[in-house]
Amino acid sequence: MMTEDDTRKAAPTHVLGQELSSLSIEELSERMRLLELEIKRLEQARHAKEASRKVADSFFR
């Protein structure tokens, strides 16, 4: 039976600055896809925080 920890360990990861020469074209493409999704997620989080800050700034003026 797989536990949640096993699932997390099996997930592909990318380390910034990692050696890439051993990865296949498919592996590189998949990592790029995952990183693009992560960038979108980070942008959404940033926009949400910016919106919250604007509301707070307008309240305290």
C-alpha cells in the first residue's frame, strides 16, 4: 500500500542549477511544463497578495 510520503517521494522534482545533460528531451519538456504551471501559480498568489495590500492601503489612508 502506498502512503502519502511515498507519493511525495515519487513526484518529479527540479532543483535550480541542477545538471541537465542526463535528462531526455521528454524529461526536459515535462519539467518545463511543470515549471510553467508553477510560474502561473506563483503569479496568481502574487496578484492576490497585491490586491489584499491595495485594500489594506486604502483602508488605512
